[in-house]
Amino acid sequence: MRRARELLRRMRDVTDHITAAIERSVRLRALVREIFTVNATVVAERQNDQMKKISAWAGILFFPSLVAGVYGMNFTHMPELHWLLGYPMALALMLTGCVVMYTIFRKVDWI
């Protein structure tokens, strides 16, 4: 009878240790899950910033391509083609457009 009580006490002690270990592992699992969530959020934010910069530069480079594309179509009825300052005006338009877009993207912190 005494041995049975001693065995029962030890079994309760083992049960307590197992319960504490399970609770500890549950807390650690939750902590690891939170760490991974925070890491994924940081990585996504960093990628979002990179995408903003790439998109801003793509927009800036698109503007002179658009103007050059229109002037490269060789239309015959474009008055600025026969104008002495037509070519410098096109270059000034490209430069002005790029500077304006750069300024806007810089202001909104995309560059």
C-alpha cells in the first residue's frame, strides 16, 4: 500500500513535469510563429519600397520614350517638325518632364 502511494505521488510528479513541458512548448511555438510573422512583414515592406523605386524610375524613363516615339513616327503634318526650334523644344520637353516626375517621386519618398 505504501509503495502504491509512493508510485502514485511520483506519477503525479511526472504528470506535472509533462504538463509544464507541453505548456512551455506551446508558448515557444507561439513565439516562433510571431517571429516568423514579423520577419515576413519586414521582408514585404522592404520589397514594397523596392517596387516603389523601380516603378518611379520606370515612369521617369517612360516620359522621354513617349515623346521620342511620337517624334520618331515621321508625320508630315506636324508643325514643330519644320520649326527651327522643334528639336530643342522636344529635348526640353523630355528633360522638363523627367525633372518634374523626379521631383514628385522625391517628394512622396518613392526615390
